[in-house]
Amino acid sequence: MANIFGARKRLAIFSGVALAVVVGGAAFAYWTQSGSGQGSATTGNIDPITINQTSDNLSATMWPGSGDVTLSGDYTNPNASKVYVHQISVVVDPTWTSSAIDAAKPACTFADFTVSAPITINAEVDSGTSVNSWSGLTIRLDDRASNQDNCKDVTPTLLYTSN
């Protein structure tokens, strides 16, 4: 009887070891396969910045033929991150005209003024209000061959753009 129990015991141990090898081998066995997939990422967009003019009292320094007056300013960047500004340009609003003080004399219009070519900035503008600075654009009141009395004490509207 001891032989039968010994044989059964050996059979049980052998079966357990064999099962462990099979299960263990299955746990480490796998297939390999190549594959592919697709995903996406989205970039954000930015809001336009505002170019602020901080130079003032230009009328006190301009008269017909007085020469260029330098314009300067800063920026308002409503974005959470910096933005890059390459150039700044200015024009006198082409719809601007002064209220004719003396109707017998020519009106003062945008055509009485000359502004400089764009200036190159090539800089990042910080996020915030009244940040960084720019300078170098100019404006002048041209000396026309006609009476320019209606250009006294005027404030032409200047339009700034950047890219």
C-alpha cells in the first residue's frame, strides 16, 4: 500500500510540475505583430494685438514743412503667450478730414500728411497691457503750395498695423 500511495504521490507531484511548466510557459508565450495607427493634435489660435501710440502733443511740433516727428508706443497683447511682431506700419486714415474752419480755404485731409515706411521690429511681445515698446515711425505735415490754415490744431487719426 505504501507503494501505491508513493506512486500516486509521485504522479501528483509530476502532474503538478508539468502543469506549472505548461501554465508558466503559457504566461510567457506571445505573438509579435507590427501595426500602425493615427492620432491628432490641435494647435491654438491667437487674438490680434493692439499697437498703442504713446507719443502725444504732436500738433505742437508739426507745422507745414517742419520735418518728421517720431512716433512711439507699446502693445497690448491679450494672449496667454508671447507673439512675434515683424513690422509696424502707420497711415493717416484715408477717410480723415478736418472740420473746415474756414470754408474759403482748402480742407485739411489725410493727403496733407506723410508717414514713414514700415519699421522692422523682429521681436516677441509679452502678454499683457502696455508691454514692450516700439519707436521709429514718423509723420510730418507737408508744405503744400496752398493755404493750410485748416490744418492748425488738428488731430489726424493714425491707423497702425503689424505683421
